[in-house]
Amino acid sequence: MEARSALEGLLFDGMVIAAGGFGLCGIPELLIGAIRDAGVSGLTIASNNCGVDDFGLGVLLKTKQIKKMISSYVGENAEFMRQYLSGELALEFAQLSACSRIAQMPRGSLKRNESIWRRKKTF
């Protein structure tokens, strides 16, 4: 199945997406490309990190489709730093274990289970 057809009818502006992978390993690269091509915006992404400038979730940053990141690590992405420091991107630090639990939740349950990262730091 093609990534674009796998996401058909699921994407909408302002949605929350939990993206797997660790660093640049095991990321849903084809799905990230399909999300970019769909043009949805105002996304909140829960993931270990936001890739690098032109790879991984960094491609969604480049097109300014992400409004908020929930991450445990934010290094190695100059565009991430630029958007965060200019106020274009919201950031919430979460422990890596919290990111893992977010990824395991049933669809639509994130809003009901925000207490899993009670020790969150929002900057």
C-alpha cells in the first residue's frame, strides 16, 4: 500500500500525531512525506525528536506544518531552533518513556490521557 493511500481520509488540520522511531532510525519516512504532501497544518507531533533539517520530521518543520512538538530531545535541527526561538513553534519536553506511552495509546485518547507526562516542562 502506498503511504498516501494509507493516510487517505485520516489527516486534518490541528491533529495530534505520535511518530515512532529513535533519532533517524525506524522513522515513518514515507508517511512523513505523505503528510507533507497532504498539506495539513497546525500539527502537534509527539516524537523522540524532530529529525534534522531536511530529513525525518524536519521536512514538516521546513514547510511549517508543525505548531507544537512534544519531545524528549531537540538537538541537531537548526530549523527547529530557529522556529522555537522566534516563537513560531511551541515545545513541550516529555520523558522518553512518556513519548513511548503516547505512541501506544489508542487513536483519539491522547487528550484524555495528558496526565502521563505530569512532570512536563513547557517552554
